[in-house]
Amino acid sequence: MSVGRITKNASALFVGKVITSILGFISSMVIARLLEPSELGLIGIAMSTVVLLYTATDLGLNQTVIYLIPRLLKKEMGGKVKYLINKVYLTKIVLGVAITFLLYFSSDWIAILYNEPALGHVLRMFSLLFVFFVLFYSLLELFTSFQKMFYIMYSNIVLSVSKFIPILLFFFAGFIGMLYGYVVLYIISALFAFGFFLKLYPKERKRKKVTWREIGNVSTGMFVMMVCYTITAQASNLMIGLLSTATEVAYFNISTTLGILVSFGAVALGSAMRPAVTDIASKGSKDMVRRIMKYTIYSTLPIASLALALGTPIIRFVYTEKYMLALPAYNWIILSFCLSGIFNVFFNLALSLGRSFSVTKSYSSQTIILLVLSFLLIPTEGAVGAGKAFFVSIVTGGVVMIIETRSFKINYPIKALVLSLISSALMFLVVLAFWNVTYGLYKLVLLSAISLSVYLSTIYLMGGLDPEDIKLLKRFFSAVMKR
């Protein structure tokens, strides 16, 4: 993959991530303002249930498709690609339909388990969107295997725009209308992505079989990895619902939403660089991996610093006073997401080297730590306890991943880490020195811009970027602006 192709794909994913993050933030903000915390918590529990069940339809097949299709295309085995797609996605749709019925008819029992009677109806409504949820996210993985990053970008943008449908229906039919809106948004998004699928579906008439044994050799480890990943990502919502209240779920949800938004620089850069890391690692280019790691650090630590310093006004302006109790959980989530942005480089590196078992070990350790700490902390601390458990689990998984990828012998960007820590600390002090509770949104934006200028100036003056860095970043952002 050429540098031009890397920057083109990376810029497409970066732009898509930025747009979807902003749209997702706006829609989640409006929904949170319209609903009571308990209602928002019910939606959070239902969505986490859907995501967890989605793993049951995956069976490691998504990552198998990403692994096998590029190799089959390289060998010009279009017939095998066609057979693989048919076999994998028919299996996923059949499982999706089966789980839809299972979730629909077991919804009242799940509601009893959570001691939330209203949860039953929410789960029944969400069961109706399940097949379309499976189809949409499975197609995104397929687009990745074909290196169709623009398909991913446009599909995610349609999904984000469609998230305003529940808001519109709320004004006509209240909370029930909003639930119908969630069903409609996934139907629209899945159909849009399916249109792209028809464009890239192989045209070969002769199909060559791919055996389940070939698929299983790749999917087994991937399935264990995805189960651990999904549990890690969704366990907090589900366990807060079980061990605490739906209101605490809402506090945790808005913390994670804000965490994703404010750390989008690292998250977006990590997602954008995934194809690049895959290609670079296969060629053994340690220098480029180190540079990607350096850029991720530079985009992560200042965001964390700024988000922690302005946590109170951010929650007050975005979600109003009724969600201020979410602030302690928000602080832990911000730290977790920003560290995750850095550790993602190691995850992508391990996957690109074919070490799914290493990633599985990391996710397994995260899952165990998260479950144990959640059981200990959530009953007494609610969303705050979940935030602490999530933070410790992210650190644990990241350390394991660093150890597992040590054989790649990367020259870690220690200087970049030290410079970023110093600059972030200066930025944090600037914000604390000048921030005032009476500031409106305009002054907060201005203060944020000034503090980020302090950060960037410090990095530049202390020699944090070499000429090759400047050249690569100019190329990347030039591609971003063309989008």
C-alpha cells in the first residue's frame, strides 16, 4: 500500500469519524435533555443487550472475512470470495433472526432480572432492529476487507444523521415514538450500506467452495477475542443495571458519550491508521509504526487534560444540571478512552501480525479485571465504581498488549510521551488559572483554543516533531481537507 493510498484511506476514516462523532454527540445531547435519567438508562441497558447478543451472530466471522478476503483477492480467487461472503452472511442473518425471536419473547424475564418493569417493552422494540443492526455492522467489516473506506465513511454518516429520527418521533409520540425511531434508523442505515454491498459483490459465476474448516482456523480465536471485547465494552452498562439503578446507567452512558467525543482525536486517528498499521507491520516498517504511535500520543494527552479541567462546564452546558452527578464517572472515563487510544496502536499491530491469540489474552485480562472490580465497586459507588473498574481494566489490557508485541522491537517514542505530558500539564494549569464558573460557551471555546495553542507551541519549540513528521502530517491533513 503506497503512502498516497494510506493517507487517502486514513483521511476518509478520519473525516468520517469526526463527522459522526459530532453528529452523535448532538443527537445524544438532545435525547438526554428530552428524557429523564431513568428512561435514558433503560435505552442504555437495551442497546448494551443488543450489542452483546450481536457477538453471538459474529462467531469471529467478521474478523475472518477481514483476514481471508484480501488474501483471496490477491490470488485472484473471486469465486472463493463470493462463496465465502454467501456462506458467512447467510449464517449471520439466520442467527440474527433466531436471536430476534429469543430477545422478543424473553424480554419480560430480563426486565424481572433487572427489577425494571418498563425495560420489557424497550427490549421488545429493540429486538425488531436486531437483524438490521447485525447486517449494518457486518457490512462495515466487509467494506474494510475490500479497503472501501469511503463506503464505511458514508454509511456511518447516514447512521449518525438517522439518529435524529428518534428525536423527531419523540415530539409526536413521546418515549414510545423514540423507540420506534431507533428501529427506523437501523433499517435505513442497513439498506444504505446494502446498496454499497451490491456494488462490490463479486460478479464471477463460478463459485469455489471455502470449507468451514478454513473459516474455523481463523474464526475460533477471533470469536473468543470478540466475546471478551464486547463484554469489556458493554458489561458496565449491564452490571450497573443489575447491581444499581437505570439512573446510574444513564450517568455512565453520558460519561462514555462525552469520553468518546472529547477523545475523538485519538480514537479517530487510531481508526484512520488501522489500515496503515496493518500494511506497515506486514512489511516490518518499525519507524512508521513508531511515528503513528507518536502522533497518537500527541493527539491524546492534551484532549484528556482539557477534558478533565473543563469537566464541570462541559456536563452543565451539554446535559444540564440534572446530570451533574455523572462528573466523577466522567473523569475516569476520559482517562480510560484516552489511554485506549494509545493502546489501540498495539492492538492493531498484533492483529496485523496475525497474533489474534495475543489480542485475546489482552481482552481476556481486561474482562476478568472489569467483572471482578465491577462486582466489588458498583453496588456501593454506582457509575463511579464502574468508571474506576473500566479504567483499571483498560490499563491492564494495554500493559498485556505492550508485552505481547515486544518482539516487534519498536523504538518507543519516549521523548514524545515526556514532551506531551509536560505540555499537557502546562495546558491544564492554564485552564485552571483562567477558568471561571461564570464563563459562557464562547469564552470556554476561546480558553480551550488558547490552551491548545500553548500545548502545540510547547511541542514545537521543544523539538517534538522532526522534518519527516511535518511532511507526513502535511500530506495527511491535505488529504483531509480534500474530503
